[in-house]
Amino acid sequence: MNQITIQVAETDGSLTPLEVPTDMGLSLMEVLKGYGYAIEATCGGMALCATCHIQVLSDTILPEAGEDEYNMLDTLPNLTDNSRLACQIKPHNDLEGLTIKIIGDQ
């Protein structure tokens, strides 16, 4: 299995490393849910609910967000310059070392 390591910034400021498969076709949202993070994913990963809203904390270059993702992010009151939807990110080797903070739809 091919995998990368990403880090999740927890509410206490600590970083939790996660081993993320890159060859299973999962989205980052599905991986985070699999690790037990409280992401509702009420839209099933269709970029319609923002419960998987994350902030990218590292300098990792992500693929450009699509129109559906931009439209959903535009509705969020807590939008940051580094906001993304985890359901729209497919883990691949170039994301090794990605550090994120889960924000959700709060």
C-alpha cells in the first residue's frame, strides 16, 4: 500500500500524525472520518455542506479547488485564505507532510 503522512492540528495545539493511503481512491474527508474525527459529511462528499471544512497550515501545494468547492467555501462565515473542503482532496504523494486543522461548519 502506498501511503503518506499528514498531520492534524488538535484543539490543544498538538499535532497528530496520520498514515494516509494514496492508492485506495479515498478523499481526505473519508480518511479523517476513518480516524474518528467528528466530521458529519451530511452531503456525502459532494461539496454541499462544509462539515469537512479544513484550514491548510503547511506550505503544501494542493490542486486548485473546483467551482463547487469555491461556491460552498464562499458561504462560510469562518473562511480563511487557506480554507478547503476535505471531501474534495484526494491524497497523493505530493501531499506528504500536509498539516491541517479541522474547522467544520461552525
